[in-house]
Amino acid sequence: MSTTHERVEGHLSQSLDNLRTDELLLNMGPQHPSTHGVLRVVVTTDGEIVKAAKPEIGYLHRCFEKHSENVDYMGVAPYVDRLDYLASMNNAMGWAIAVEGMVGIEVPRRAEFIRVIVAELQRIASHLMSFGTYGLDMGAFTAFMFGFRDREMILDILEMLSGARLLYNYMWIGGVSRDITPEAIEKIKTFLDYFEPKIDEYNTLLSFNKIFVERTKNVGVIDVETCHTYGLTGVMLRGCGVKWDLRKEVPYSIYKEVEFDVPVGSGEMGTLGDCWDRHIVRMREMKESVRIVRQLIDNIPSGPHRGKVGKVVKVPAGESFSRTECPRGELAFYIVSDGSAKPFRVRCKSPCFLNISTLDELTRGVMVADLIATIGSLDIVLGEVDR
Amino acid sequence: MTFEEIQQKLQTKFPQGIQGVEDTVPEKSLKINPSEIVAVIRFMKEEMQFETLGDLCGLDYPALSSSCVAYHLQSYTHKKVVRLKCYLPRENASIDSLTCLFKAADWLEREAFDMFGIHFNGHPDLRRILCPEDWVGHPLRKDYQTPDYYNGMPVPLYFDNSTEPASGSAKT
């Protein structure tokens, strides 16, 4: 006579034999909070296992490149803000540097200082957003609130400077649109004093939290070879231990005058290049950004905040490929000018576009929950993916 | 490694492959024979430490009646970006795919196909990426006309540039 346990076992194996197993096609997005925008991922699942995850993009395609051919060089700047709407300042700086390089406009030193200060503040704001939403993806709601609270302070400062909260149109060709005020400088200093210790607090709260570490370590591992073949840059590349930062390696603006370190992933919690490594690189980069702003804020030279630029920027015929280090990687503008008032062709090489193209390879054979962890760690902004 | 050295090295290796130098400012570009593009880039990747495909995009030159593909190869070792350009006939343009060398080429080539209608031979999954699958035409071509209707829905026209000859008659 068989025991109850054996009977149950037998029943179970019998029912498993009759069980119809089929792959399930699951549409994640385009309206889904954990896809960080209007991204649709067509996921083929076998139970909880992801067999394939094909990203479908284009829901936010606003024809940036076509628009650019129909407006003049100054007119492109506001569109550029809307690419990566979480890091508008960095985008706009990339565009300004690209055009200035073609025309040969000298940017006043005061403007360079203001630009770098503002760009680094924006980098902190962008990484705070990433920190908050990644926490939210992993089920930690408090991090999201903390991240947004501090980001709001930066947005206030940027509003003081430019008059807008998110889409600033602040970095104009030849300088910045408005001068920095003493009140803004005071406010930035107060913010830095407040914010610097907070980074450690957030690390304790989220980055070294046991649950968070368990969710993100050994997940979504990228090696250097994958980075190169997919053309990944920025945090993705640094997360797998490569010390490459354009601000350091091919310095633009006044980055060669400031001291800062380039944090890289080291596989502290698990495998080198996993989601946790990318997360911690972002957290440490915020600290470096604070360091950069501290070095500059007291030494802003006097002078004009914008160089001598005509109403219409005349760009000589030529071609330029100009890269800058944005929070999400290397943003490049390839401008082809035929000497007329409007660009002949503007190409925006967006880092997020290439980052998200790795998703299928990174998530084959993982659990659905790890898919969310991986998408979050890529830190994509769909405005930049679709342009 | 300067641009001239790179040009010299490629010229020796591929006498037929390099068609010349475009002397543009601030950066020059190398004109490559489209039939040898994969061989040239493979050589640059494997022998000259150009590890990454920084960018791949299409261009449209109605005046030259040609389409063009611009490749930006990026080297971490030399801290340099080199631009290679391949000129193709404007109609039914086709060129070999780079997907055998860089996985980044997969999506970048899909975008160039979507926007310019350039066909990439040997691409595993060449379909539109930013526009809907049933979209008609290739929007970044200079002679592109926005259709009046898409699937029975009127396409809104916010402003009309048709009076200006410089950038073609694109309506956005």
C-alpha cells in the first residue's frame, strides 16, 4: 500500500505528462511603467523563462532629423532638448559644441564654466531619476521618492537659470542664453552641501540593500566584447570595467582643467558587468559630478556669457562628427552642411538606441523578473531611442 | 594615428578599395568602393584596433543622384573616429551588410533602410524600425512627400516648406 506522499507524487507526474506546454507571446508595453516610456517588448515566454525579448521602438518617433533639415542651426537647439528629456542640458551642450566646432566660434570662459556646472547638475538629476525608477522597478518605493525630491531641487536651480523646468533651451550656440546669478550660485552651493552626504545615505538605503543586491547581481551581465560589438558606451561600458569617459579621454569644453575620477564596475557583488555594477557606477558618478561642480562654482571668471554670434549662424560647407559624454553614453551629432542657413543633414547617434538593441541577447533564458531588472539597468529614455 | 596614416595603410592594403579622400572641414572622410566595404572594415577592426562601429547612417544627395552610407569607426586605442563613405546609385541602392562584423549594424542598418530605402544585402531581418511597417516611402529622402492619408487617417501638416527650394519640398 502506497503512502499519501507517493500517491501525490504519482498523480503529479501523471498530470505533468499530460500538461500542454506552449510558448506564450507576451506584449510588455508600450504602456507599461517598468519599460520607462513607450517601449514595447514582445516577449516569448516559456512559463517564467524568457525565450526571446524583441524590443519594438518608434512610438515616440518625432522626426528630429527631418525637422533639423527644415530649420536653421539655432532652431535645432530646442528640438535637441527633447531628445533625452531627462538630460536636456547635456544634449544641448553636445549640439552647441558640434556647431561651434564647425564654425569656429570661441566660447567665452565664463560660458564654459556655466555650461559644465549646469551639465553636471543635469547629470546628477538624470542619475537620480535612474536611481529612483530602478528602485521602483525592484520594488523599493522610497528610493523613488527620495530621488525625485532631490531632482526637484536641481530642477529649481535650472529653472532659476533658464526659466524652464525640463526643456531649457539654455545652451545656445556661442554660450548660454542667460547669465548665472549670485542667488543661483548660492543655491547651487547649498544644494551641494545638502546632497553630497545624501549619496551615501542612498547607497545604504538601496545599493547595498540585501534584497536589491540579490535582485541585481549576476543579472544582465555584459562583457567588453559585447560592448564593442554593440557599440555600447557610457555607463554600460564603464560598468564592465573599462575606464573610458570622453570627458577624460577626449576632453571637450573645460573638462581637462577639472579633477575627477572615472568610476568603473568591479564585480563587487557578483559578476563583472552585471546590473548592480551599472547601478553603482551611476551612484558614484553623481559624487564625481558634485566634485566637478565644487571646483568650478567659486571660480567662475567674469566676462560675457555668450560670444559674438550673428542672428543667423552661418556654417561653412563641411562635415563634422562630434561626440559628448551624456549621462546615458556618448551622444554624437553628425552634421553635413552645404553652406546654406539650414543643415543639409543632421544625424543624431543616440546611445540609448544601441543600448536597448542588446536587450534580446542579455535576457535570453532569464526569468521575467530579471528582464525588468535588465531594462531598468539599461536606463533608456525613449525620446532618445526614437528621436 | 593620423588620418593620413590610416589612409596610407588602407591604400596599400586595398588599392581598388579606396576611391579617394573627401577634403571636408573640419574632418575629412574616406571614399570607399561599396563592393569592398566589408573587407575594409574587417581589416580596420582586426588589424587597426577600430573596435567599435560608432555610427552608421544614410545620406541622400539628389544633386549627385546618389545615396550614400556613412560609417563612423571608433577606436578606443587611438582615441579616434574615422568616417568612411560609400556612394551608391540613388535608385535601388544596395550594399553589403556589416552585421557579420558588428551587431550594432543590425538596428543601424534597419534605420538606414527605413529612412532612405537603402538595401543591405545579407541583413538577417531588414524591416522598418522607426516608422510603422506599412508606411509608404522613405522619409529622410529629399524628394519625400508626406502622404495625405495613412490608413484612411489624414496626416496633419503643421507647417509647409514647399515654397522653399533649398531642402526639397518636404512637408513636415
